[in-house]
Amino acid sequence: MEPREEPERPSSGELESEDRSASEDEAPAEDPSAPATRLPGDEVDEDEPEPPLIPPAPDTLAGHVIVSGSVGLVVPFGSFQDGASQTSAVGVGPGFQLDIGIGVSRPVELGIWGQTLNLGDGDCTSCSLTSHAFGAFVRYHLVQGVRFDPWMSAGIGYRLATLSGLPGGDIDYSGIEWLRLQVGGDWYPFRVFGFGPFLELDMGIYGKRSPGSLGDAAPHWQFWSGLRISLDVPGK
């Protein structure tokens, strides 16, 4: 009797290859229409600008009307004209101002101003000075979106002044106010109402005197320190 041949058994490597092929055949095919899993931030639109790290503060100035009244203590120095100093005639006194402005951009305000000074006697005990001035200004607001509104302002104008109590009678002066500088800040406890301190320096030169001759012109100065009250429409 011829011996029976045993069937050849596959090796372990061949078994692993067959199992791997079977598992690959049985795995479901990937759906190309299914969206791939993405993490936030994977998609970037190159045309779209990156968002700011801090969102901009709301615009609380453009289109707003600001009406402000100020009261302060005024210190004069300089001269009415060459050889006639202000301090030789008048001394410290009160001053009053009114500003009306409109915001033209986020930080810039344009407007008009007017003021009245009532300065008392100086070296001349019977003398006093009444002065009126008016003009235009530009004001720059330093911050936005907070209750405290710090600012700085520059202006120009025209001044009329009457020096009274002189032995020879009153003298009227008039001339250009070349410089009106202010710095200050307004605190707004309410949307439409604010108040705060200010400092101011005015400089001008009188170009006319009546009666008499002006002679050589000389600059006059006023330094202010006081309180300002503001009304903002429609409100911060």
C-alpha cells in the first residue's frame, strides 16, 4: 500500500498575510463626501483680516455736541503795551468761559469759545480790568470708552479789554489772542453730564488803544486754573 501524502500546511507568515488581506477586504470603503474632522482654526481665509486682539472702544465723540462752562482764577502777567505791565495795574481775579464744540472724529472736536475776565486792583489800588474774548478751538480727546475723558486744546481769538480807575480816565485795548492752550479732564458720572479740572494759558498782543497812542506793542498773558462743567448730547 502506498503511503498517503499529508496536505502541506501554510506557514505562520502566510496565515498572517491572508488574515490581513481579508480584514482589508472587509473594511468599509471611506466615503469621500464625508467631511474630514477639523479642529477650530484649521481653516484660514487669507483675504479676511485677522480680528484685533482687543476690540475697539465705542466712538463717544463723533457727531456729539459738547457745551461746557468754566470758572477759574486768573493770574495776569505781561504788558498792555511796552512800558505798561499788567501787574502794575491789575491783579488776580475770576474768569468765566463758555465753549460749544462738535465731534468731527473719534478724538477731535472743533468749536467756538468765549470768556470774560474781571481782574481786581494790583499796584494801582483803584484800577480794575474787564476783558472779553472769543474765538475758535480744536480739542483732542486722548481716550475713548471710559468715564474719565482727558483732553488738550489749542485756540485763537480776539480780545477786548477796558482798564478802569485811572486818573486820566478809562483806556480800551483790543487785539488778537494768538494762543489759547488748555489741558484738562472731565469725569462723567452720568452719560450727559461731566465735570473736571483744567489749566489754561492765554497769550495775545493788543493792536489798538483808545484814547491815546499804543506805541510799541508787547505780549500779555493770563494763566487760568479752575473747574469745567460739560453737557454731552446725546451722551457718552
